[in-house]
Amino acid sequence: MAEHRRQQREALLAAARELLSSGGTRALTFPALAERTGLARSSVYEYFRSRGAVVEALCAADFPRWAAEVEEAVRGAATPQGRLEAYVRAQLALAGDDRHQAVVAIAAAELDTAAREQIRAAHGALVDLVVQVMTELGHPDPRLAAVLVQGVVDAAVRRAALGVEDRRLVAESAVTLALRGAAGSLP
């Protein structure tokens, strides 16, 4: 019985990812989840109480994978500057993923405060990667520098989402700004 429930829950999460990727936040409805999985609509409520709960579950399932991708990119670079560049590029690549964009969009509107705090804490763990890089570079306040780098990443994500400039141009500009800012802030 427990295995069956786990499989049903995973099927619902897979359907939610597909709906978010193909139709955005408006597509994620309980009737659509029920249709995609062959469950009754009332059965969907046995697994999730709201759309926000679905998104929270997606974040819990997917964020560790996304974080691992960023960490792998950072750890694969040979120099501190290379690690900083890898961090920025990996974050921007993930933000360009349709599933990530949709989850972030709906999460902002529908998650409760505790769930948002969990997501912030998970993002904080990623920022810790940059703290390590800034420490390696000898920055006098590595935590502040890391938070500011994340601010550059966040701004680049928002700018890329507008679609005014090519995403590659936004990524190159963000990388350049982060690297020059890191170099310029050293004693």
C-alpha cells in the first residue's frame, strides 16, 4: 500500500512538472492533474491540499537536484574565478529551465511563509558555495560578497525572463560583473 501511494504521488509530481512546463502556472489545476494521472479529482486532494502544496513538494523533490547541478559545476572548476563563473552560469541555466521558472512563479504567489523560508534556506546553502570562493580569493567579507553576487544572479534571471536581450548576453554580462566585482572588492 505504501509503495502504491508513493508511486501515485510521484505520478502526480511528474504530471505537475509537465503541466507547468507546457502551460505555465495556469495549467496546474487539480482537474488537470487528475486527468493526466487517471485519478479522481478527489484522490488528488488526498495527496495535496492545494496547488501551493504541489509546488512545495516539487521544490522538495527538485531543489536538491538543482543544487547538486550548481555544486557540481562549481566544484568542477579549477580556479576560484572559474568557480565563481560556474556558479553564475549554472544558476542562470537552471533559471532558464521552464520547470524552474514555473515553480518559482507559482511559489511566490501560493506558498505559505514556512515553505518560502525552506526555499530561502536551500538557496542560502548555494550562496555558501560563493562564500567559500570569496574566502579563497581573500575577500575581507566573503558572506557580503556572496550575497551581492547572488543579487547579480537574481537580477540577471529577472532580466533574462523579460526577453529583451538574448539570454546569452545577459549571462555574459552577469559573469563579467560578478568577476570584475569580485576582483575589484579585494584588498
